Amino acid sequence: MRTVICKELGPPSLLSVEERADPTPGPGQVVVAVEAAGVNFVDGLFIAGQYQIKPPLPFTPGTEVAGRIAALGDGVEDHHVGQRVMATTGLGGYASLVVVPSLSLSALPDNLDAPRAATFTQSFSTSLFALRDRGHARPGERVLVLGAGGGIGLAAIGVSRAIGCRVLAAASSEEKRRAARAAGAEEVLDTTIDSIKERARQWAGGTGVDIVVDPIGGPAAEECLRALGDGGRYLVIGFASGTIPTIPLNQVLLRNRTVLGIDWGMWALQHDMDQKVLLAELLSMVAAGRLQPAEPAVYPLDQVAVALDDLLARRVVGKVALIP
């Protein structure tokens, strides 16, 4: 098997691709022949030593994979060799073969290919957890999505539309705004020239939006907070800009606004059965055509450093997948 190895913490350029002995599954485990591995922002944090969980060196990054089952361990009866599956791995996903517990597998709908499946779980689970379970989004509500050309942003647009919300998408380039429209955004704004607060309020009929989805952070946060109407909810998902903003609490008090932290990863670890139910709901939406994930940018495994650099620098639209 071929696998990416992180031997020292730092930039993606320090990663290497090496050959290792093929793994064998233990009881209750399966070996998945990886057809695509998702590349996520959190992977960059892991290899830089900036994530709250710090695995011992050396390790293989990668938290999402999709492919076909290559081997079954003892006691695995609910899956079969050759079955198309996806799985979250915690770590180890950047490889041609991975061993995972059979309970962590989900069968793929026929209309979901491996690259889209490998880039699905984190973004779409985060979005449904944020909008429905934390933000209590209701049909007809108006949602402002920041970073709308990124993986979380495009997933948030799709999930918002699937649960009946209207979407205003904010992005910094024309290519990303086109992707946001294709994902279902009703309107878009240009974060490099537009006033987010004024455009959002105007789009919402002058009253302000109901929900802000923010995976970006940075200096636009206060303006987005001010764009919320009465009872508006600000969903804090991440800080892809690299800057953690400060906000004036009087703007939370005014108009009975709420700021909500969204830590889907920790929630999923602590509520694994609830996460399986949530993911099953999302996959049923895909099977029914209610959700249509965009094709990710794909890179060969040998270009893992380039893929991570492009993702972390926000040079790509949507998601990124490695093809072993």
C-alpha cells in the first residue's frame, strides 16, 4: 500500500508518500481499498500541530475515505467484499488501503461517486448539525452563508435549500459565486466590494437575515452580526481566514440575537449513534435528489502537499480529494 506520512510537524511540504505492508483486518474490521480521500482544513491543523488533538509522530493524516471493501475481518456479516462504502477514519485516510471498524461504514447511494463521497461527511454533517440541530432553521427563513465557495459554504447552501430556507451567498471571487449559485443560492454578494450588512438587509426586505453561517471568521464578523434581524442566530463554524474575531456584545443583546458555537467534530465523537442517524438522513437526501454535492477538485496522492496548500490558501472552489 501507499500512504502519506507526517514525520515532523509543519507545512504540507514536509509530508512524504511511502510504501508500507498491506494491512489485514482484525475482528469486526474491514479493509477499504480507497478510491478517494477527502482533504479538509482540519488535516492542515493536524500536520501543523495546531489542532487540539495531537497524535504521536509519525502518523498518516486524512479523516474521510470512500472506496470498495477489499477484505473482511472475523465477525463482519453486514458487509461484503466489493461493496461501495464511505467511512470516517479519525486519521489514516491518506492511503491506498485503510482498516476501519465495520460499524463506521456507510453504503453509498448509486448516485454518489467516490470523490464526492469522500468529501461529504464532514461538510454536510457540520451543516445539517449547525442549521437544523443548533440553529433550529425553519422553512422560509433567510440564511447568509459566508465562504460560500468553500466546502462548508457549498454544503450549507445545499442543506439550507433542502430544509426549505432561502440563501444569500457571500464569496470573494466570481468563480466561487458561480459555484454558490449552482449549489442553490438565490442571490450572491462580492465580499471584496459589497457591504455585507447593507446587502443582506436589503435582500431580506430591510429587516435582516435570520441566520448567518460563518466558517471564515476575520474582520467581517461584526458586520455579519449586525446583518441579523430580530431573534437572528449567528453560527460560528470556524476561522478559515486565520483570524479569530472579537465582537461587541451589545450587538448580541440588541434584537435578541444569539451566537452559537458549532463543534460538530466533538459532538460526533461523543454521540456516535446520533451521528450515524444524521449521516443516514443526509445520504437519503442525496439518494432522493434533494442534495447534490458538487464534484471536488482531485489530485493524485503524490501531490498531497499541493492539494493541502491550495485548500489552505483558499485557491480552490469547493472540496478537495486525493486519488490514491
